[in-house]
Amino acid sequence: MSPDRLIYMANQIGKFFESQRPDKAVPGIAEHIRKFWDPRMRTAILAHLDAGGSGLDPQVRDAVAALRAARTQP
């Protein structure tokens, strides 16, 4: 799947959570991606974040960063 498509999909998830406070939205976005995205898609969006995360909305960027942090914790 192309990075542009993943960015679009991630931002659409972010739009769903827009009406919630950031302390609820960011974990909600991260949880949705963790639960419903194929591992290859998650790996690709993490790689995109590592490359600068261009195009990701701020809350989505924070959610993907939270996924990254969760992967590195024991």
C-alpha cells in the first residue's frame, strides 16, 4: 500500500476522533490502528513517521508515535 494511501487512511481515523479531547483522541487513534491495521501497514506508517511524518495530522502523528513507544516497551 502506498504511503499516500496510509496517510489518508490514518488522517481519516483522526478526523473521526476530532471531537474528542486530545487525551482521548490520541490513544483512540493509536488503538484503532493497532487493532485493525495489518502489521505491514503499521510498519509502513511507523517508517513514514521515522522519515518525518509528512502529511500526518498532529494528533495522528502523536498516535503513531505512541504506537512506536508501545512497541519498544517491555
